[in-house]
Amino acid sequence: MSAGETKSILVEVFYLEGCNCAPPTIRQIEAAAAELGIAIELKRTIVDKTRGAVELRFLGSPTVHINGLDLDPAARQCTVYGFG
């Protein structure tokens, strides 16, 4: 990375299709990043049976990862993933 170049933070939101909590979660993430002046790369992923819960470390809808880690530090130790 060169001087003056900003590195964006990868924020991934995993959710089930039709999840009522996903849109407000995404809006809150975007608002917080804007308020703090943080550059983010926001990826939205609908989780289904073809993209497994274990592969994505999906704990429920929505699940938010920041740079590959669950937003909730306590959830990082979980190993039981699923559709909830």
C-alpha cells in the first residue's frame, strides 16, 4: 500500500432470503462507516443450501463478519452453525 492510500475494511453480511433484520443491519453498518469516515467493502451474501452454513460460519440471520471475523467476539468460538 502506498502513502496516502486507504485500506478498506471487508464487511460481510450473511443472511437468509427474506430476513427482516438484514436490511436495517446493512443500513446501520453503512451509516456507522460513513459517520466514522471508514472505507468499507460491503459484501451481501444470501445463505442457502448450496452455500453451506458451516463454510460461511453462519450462526443465524444476519451474521456479520469484519475482515473474516464474526462481529461478536464471543461468537468466534462457536462451532455449531446452521440456519436460524
